[in-house]
Amino acid sequence: MSDEEVPEKIILEGTWWQKSRYPMRLEYLSKVRELKFPDMYLGEFEGSKIMFCCAYGASRAVEPVHIFGLLGSKKVVQIGSCGGLQQNIKTGDILIPSVSAIGEGASQYYGQLINSTATNDLVQSANQTLTEIGLSTHIGPHISTSALLQQSVEQINEWSIKGLLGVDMETSAVFSAAEYFNMERVSMLFVWDELLKGRSWLDEFSDAEKVKQLEANRTIFEVALKL
């Protein structure tokens, strides 16, 4: 990769559904090519260079941030899904973490042990854009963990009482690594499951909820491209 090819922004998606996500996301980009780093694609959107990567889990997500932080990229946008932790947060809503509690094991290697933070200007810009589109958004504290399935009822209730809005597996680590390399950073996560209701991503959703999930999933990527 030449210096001129270094992307201004990288977009990471926390998902294991790579086979469906890559075709869906890369159709927005022109001049797409896979880099020597596996599953990392360079392209252009409205004249800006973008790198897109599906990176599932904290330890995987910090790798592209580290690589492109070293290369000089200035901005990271994390997208994906999460579990909602408050009664007013519904399936299909968008969470924009202002701060993410660290419950994963990667952040410590980038100097963060308790919390990592988003770039406020990007948080506000993302929120304004999403609300203008008509989606329900929530800004506030969040948590990232390393174990998707190991969330007891007691743990979920504790997170909710603390005021945390949602839980995912990448955001805090992405923020930590991005801050280490002085990169601007933001996360936009659509709510998949409402954990206080005892629902998980394994449960069946109504047709209306599925539509909301699909719309939110599409929109956060479109907004990520423009931020």
C-alpha cells in the first residue's frame, strides 16, 4: 500500500456473518480491492478512501485499528449490534456509546483498564444524522465483554442498575486502541435483543422487529460512510 492509498477512515463491523456482510457493504464502495491483510478491503466513497473489515470480538477488532493507526488513518467507526439494557431501549433502536466500560481483555494493552471514550463531536454528529433520518437513538454509557453467551440474569440486572445502555463485544477495545493512536472514534450499534426481557439473539422476532433491525443495520453503515 502506498502512502497515497492510506484510508482516511476505517469502518469495522462486529459480526460473524461475514459472508452476507461483505457483499452488502462493499457494493457502496468503488475501486474495491482486498488488502494483504485478510478480510480487509480498501475502496472509495465520494472521493474518500475507506477500509472496511468485519472484526468479531475485541481481540480481532483492535488489529485493524492498530495497523491503520500506525499507517496514519485518522478515524475509526465501529458498527454492529448489541443487547439493550434499559426498559426504554427497544429492538431496532441505535445506541451511540459516549463511554464504554471495559469488560474485555484487549484494552489493557492500549493503556485502558476501566473505561474508554468516544470522540464527542462524532457522537453528536452521528446522533443528529440518525435522528434526522427518523431512527430512535440513545447516547450514554455502555459495556463491552468477551463472552457473548455468558451473561447471567444477575449480571444483566447489575449492568442495568448502573445505567449502562447496552453490551457488545468490540466497542471499548476499539475506543482504547483508537485513542492510543490518536484517532477519532465513534460506535453505532443497533439493538438486537432486549436483555431485561430475557430475550437473546437466539430468540425469534416479530416481522415488525425484523424490519426495524434490517433498517437500522443498513442505516448505520450508510451514516458511517458519511461521518
